[in-house]
Amino acid sequence: TPGHAAWAAIVGAAYALRRFGRGRTAARNVAAALALAAALHALFNLFAPQATWAAFGVMALSVGAAWGIAVRLAGQKRG
């Protein structure tokens, strides 16, 4: 469950930036965010059946990526 929230947050942040932000690369950012979320999800699914520490590492990486994106977006100037 935390993984799905983190992966959705990554894509959601890109969509929000596209909707409310400025810039010509917004569509590319959404595509990159979707690719990142899909790659992290696939990597987690690769390790999840074995319940290894690698699966927990991917989860930590996913949550860290979502947190980093949120912090970066919060620091951007608006308007």
C-alpha cells in the first residue's frame, strides 16, 4: 500500500505541475514521472515474491523519490 501511494504521488505531482505550472516541458515531465513510477513498481514486483530486503529497499527508494519531488515542488516560485 505505501508503494502505490508513493508511485501515485510521483505521477500526481507531475500532473499538478503540468496543470498549474509553466513551461514547455510539462508533457515530457508527466511522461518521465509515469515511466519512473512504472519502473519503481516493476522493480518492487520483481523482488516482492521473495520478500527480500531488496523489495523493502525499492519501497524506501519510492517513498524517498516521492518525498524529494514534493519538497522540490514546494520550493518552486509560483506565479
